[in-house]
Amino acid sequence: MSRTRTLRLGLYADEAGLAWAGALVDEAVAARRARLVERTVLRVLPGSSTATAYLYDDLAEQWALEHPGHDAGGREPVELRVRLVCSLRTWRAVRKAVLRGLCPEGAEPHVCRVPWCVS
């Protein structure tokens, strides 16, 4: 049964990283014939008191640990929120494909191109 479903990705990204993550979403959605009805990017204020902001603060810390001594540049914590019309099975397939794209190395130790989390 098709209905509107939401995929939320927490990212610590600059504009290029956000565009890259957005392209991964677009590819996954197109390959599975879901219908993307809305894409929103929410800026998350560092240190704010919400549970989501706390998770995204961890992404900034992850980037700093993986890139010691490097300036974060234009990176900031954001939430990429995508609303799709599709079945639950298709939503799960889209989510899995996006996560695989964000982390192609799988569980092996590596440095993330864009630190991320999913809710």
C-alpha cells in the first residue's frame, strides 16, 4: 500500500556534501520508482537542547576526530528530510540503498565522506 513516508538523514556537511547525499537519495528513489514529494533541509543549531541536535553535535565531533587539525570549513549539522510516496517495502529499499551509498565500506573501519546518522 502506497502512502507518504519520511526518510530523515542527519548530516555534518557543507554544500557539496549535502548535494552528494541528495544525489544518493535521488538515485535510490528513481531506481525503485518511489515518488519524491518533498525535500527539506533543516539547519540544526549546534548545542541546542533537542535530542536531534544532540545527535548532530556528535557528527561534528566525529568529523573533528577523523580530520584532526583540519578546519571544518562550511560544514554544519543539517537534517535532510525527504517525503516519499511508496510502499513500506519500497521505502525500506530506498533507505537501505541510501545508507549503502553513504557508507560503501560497510562495517569496516573508515573515514566517512560526510558523517551521518539516520532516524
